Amino acid sequence: MNTYLFDLDGTLLDSIELILESFHHTTRIHLGRELSSEYWLAGVGTPLRTALGKVARSEDEREAMLETYRSYNLEHHDTMARPYPGTVEVVKRLHRAGASLALVTSKLSEGANRGVRLLGLDEELEIRICADDVVHGKPHPEPVLKALEALDAGPESAVLIGDSDHDIQSGRAAGVATAAVTWGPFARETLEAAGPTHWINTPAQVLDL
């Protein structure tokens, strides 16, 4: 492999608590109640507008909820999110070795850029495909295909590394190899059902793909 496409939340960045608290805050404000963490976890990896659209009672409410979520998430981002141990060094090593790298995330670009800066990977992950860069987010193949186009790379040389079944489904639909990381919030059974090409138990194993 010489092309590595990385998901962000749950893969490089431990932001799951932040995501859940952002959802809970948003639904308390707009719906007057909370949905379970399990409910929101099932949608992690899909675009935020899609997730909120499933509970909003109108398009206007969805947009208002989106703004509330983003405001809370960005306000608390740098204190609640942190790199998973070992992930930053792996990306830096791949970059030093001349690999083609891109971020493929369901996060909107403002939040994704904030996450990349927190990781200290602005230079390594210059190519970023975010939710507002595509019409169809994961699990659709469009984000992966757009990343390959930006890198001028073919699917046969690429692997998508992610923590969710949505990542794996997106990568498979785009014709790239997929690697499921086991340190994210998703159960192994959920990932197995998506059929990843590889399993990654520690960040260093990415170097062996």
C-alpha cells in the first residue's frame, strides 16, 4: 500500500465522549429530552446533518440543532478530545516515508480542521474530504472516491482505515482495501458484519499493511 485514507473520530482522535455530550446537549435544548448514548453511537461515522435529521421534527429544527451541536462541540473540543496513543506518530512516519495520505471524515470541515490541528497533523493531512465536500457521505463511496481523485491514486493501492461499519462500507463500495481499528466505540461484531479486509489492534500495525 502507498495510499492511506484515515477516518478522524474514533480512529485518530478520541472524541467519542465529546460527540455524545454534544448530541445530549443538543436534544435537551431542542427536544427537551435525551436519547441514549447507544442510539447516537450507532450513527457515528455518518454526516451530522443525517444523524440530526432523524430526530428533528422539521428542516428548520434540524438546522437549528446543527448549529447548537456545532457551537457546543467546538467550544469544548480542545479540552475533551485527544489523540489515541500512537496514532499521530504512525501518520508522521507514513508521511516521512513518502506515502500518499488523506483524511476522509463525516465531520464538517470546521470541526475536522480543528481536530487535525489538535493532532498536530496539518502538514501530513493536507488533503481532507469532509462532510461539506460531498453530496453523499459515508457509507456512500463518494468521500473515498473524491480522496483518491485528490491524491491522483487508484483504488488498488489504497486502504481506508476507520473505526465504524460506515467507514468499511464506504471503502468497500469504492473498491479500496479496508482496515478496521479496534480501539474505537464500535463492537467487533458490528465491524465484522461490514467485512473489513484487515484488523488493526494497535496503530503501529498500520505500517504493516
